[in-house]
Amino acid sequence: MIQRLRRGLTDEELRAVSRWVVRAYLEVERGYRDVRVLRPFLAPHLYFGLENAERRPGSAPLAAGDVGGAHFSRLGAGKGYAAVVVRDADARWRAVTLVLRRSDAGAWQVIDLRRIQGSSAMSPSAAGVRHDERSTKSRGGPG
């Protein structure tokens, strides 16, 4: 995988990186990956918050099809938005959204990461990973 979000990435490459970041985030959350793998990709406030966030050990590992389609759109010259469809541990399809920004040095970094949830007892995380109350109900997964 790309070690850094270097300058000059195409929209397709940024879409692929977004899918990888979301997959890695879910693996960290479930206790199957060390959070340090995300450090080059996340803004400091997201990384340090995620480092201290609660894990869900005992959750099933991600299957190959648990991270579905992704969409990436540029929001001007140095900013982009990505949405990635994921199958959660309860087998419901949801979305994870990311906002990416290109620094003055030209490297891309995730500055916002939100997990769109259905009705949930989870409050917004101090990790900077926000859990929205809207649900993306899908019939049969990503299309």
C-alpha cells in the first residue's frame, strides 16, 4: 500500500487509498491491526484520538467483501471527499466518510473521518471519529 499520500495522486488512487484507510480503521477498531499503521494517513487530532479510542476485541475479522464500493470527489484544488460502503459487525451496510486535504508540501492527509451509524448507544468519540445518527440502509449491499 502507498506509504504516504504523496503529491500528484489521481482521483482513482485517492479512492483506493480511502478504501484502504477505512479497512485499516475497521481492523484497528476490531483489534486486528495496530493503530500505528494509520499514522501517515491521518491528521494528528484523528490519529491521537484513535490511539486512545475504545476497541471492540472479539469482533469478527473483516471478510474480503466487508469493504464495498468507494466514491471520491475533489472539493477544489487541495481538498477531497470520499465515501466508502462497509458491512458492519451486525451485517448491516453503512458508510464511512472521509475528508482529505493536501498540505502545502503536497501530501494528502485524512482530516475528518465519520462513521455513519443507525440508531446507536454510541456517543461521538473523542477520537475525532464521529458516529453520525443517520443510517445508510441498503438492500443487498453495495451496488
